[in-house]
Amino acid sequence: MIRVLLADDEPMILAGVQAVLSTDPAVTVVAQARDGREAIALAQAHRPDVALLDIRMPALDGITAAAEIGRTVPQTAACILTTFGEDQYVARAIGEGIQGFMLKSGDPRELLAGVHALAAGGAYLSPAVAQWVIGHLRDDLAGLEQIQSRVERLTRRERDVLTLLGEGLSNGQIARRLHLVEGTVKAHVSAILVKLHADNRVQAAIVAHRAGLT
């Protein structure tokens, strides 16, 4: 069972997200928060697998709350539910190492896919968010020519791993797909981050998208 924490100051959004999640028997909502501080407290109390947080909330914004959850409850994967026009927030969230970004207005199937990917240890960008993030973070992630040059430094196996990482797969899922030991995949991911000059899996996934690997 995947245990989820929801955080949003709008009751209708909370109800809608919970309704979507309730259609999956493998997912259960264990707590709901109305502001960032409450989200941190509930995450520490319930230790959910996934925390879905709105960006703009009273007391403490979702990015700050997600970063604190990541530090104090590392087994909880934090994901931001966002809307277009918030590029400064998305850039900041990536810098904080937040694992996921999804649109409130997106397809409900994307929400469920994202929750499953995050719970399995992967990163998840809903398709529309991925394209938007790529377009708005070009300067931060270097130009396309530089990215291609960095990708070319990867071995063939590292490139295979990066491709699957870009699809949001966890180390365990990548290991099964490529018939490798999970420890070997972890080593490949570490090498990939160094070679791409990426700080985390989300940045590496974006590079995979920009390089045309996914």
C-alpha cells in the first residue's frame, strides 16, 4: 500500500486529489494538511511514502516544506503540484532536490503514475511540466550543445541508465529492466550525475529529455 500525504489550503483541491487517488486500491491518503508547517508535522508523524504539496500555502510554502520533509523524513518522496507561470518556483524546487512536479489540471492517470513512480524511488515530471521546465531552465542546465557533449562522455550502459532515469524509473526498476544488480545501477547513477554536472536525479532526467533520449 502506498501511503500519501496531501497538502493544500484549498479544500476543493484536497477533495479532488483524494478522489483521484481513491480510484487506485494500492494508494491510501493517510493525512491532509492545510499549510506547510502542518505538512511537515504530519509527514514526521505518519512517515508517508509520498507527499503531494501545493506551492502557495499559508505559514510555509510548499517548496520550503518539501525540502524540510526531505531532510527530516528522507523516506518520503516530495512532489509539487503546480500550475503554469511559476518558473521561479520550479527552478527553486529543482535546486532543493524535490523529486516530482505535476499539474493540478493534468490527466488523473498522470497523478497516479507519478505517485507510483515516486513511491518506487524514482523521479517524476508530468509530460507537460517536463517540456515547460526544459524550456525555462536552459540557461541553468547549459546549452543544448554542451548537454550533448556531456552525454557523449557517458558509456553505453550509462546512457541506457540515463534513458530509464529520464522515464522516472527507480534504481530497482532500472536494475530489473537492464538485468543488473541494484548496487551497480546506483554506481552508474552516481557516475552519470558527475559527468552531466547534475545535482540530482530530476536534473539528470531533464538532461535526458533535452538530449532526446526519452
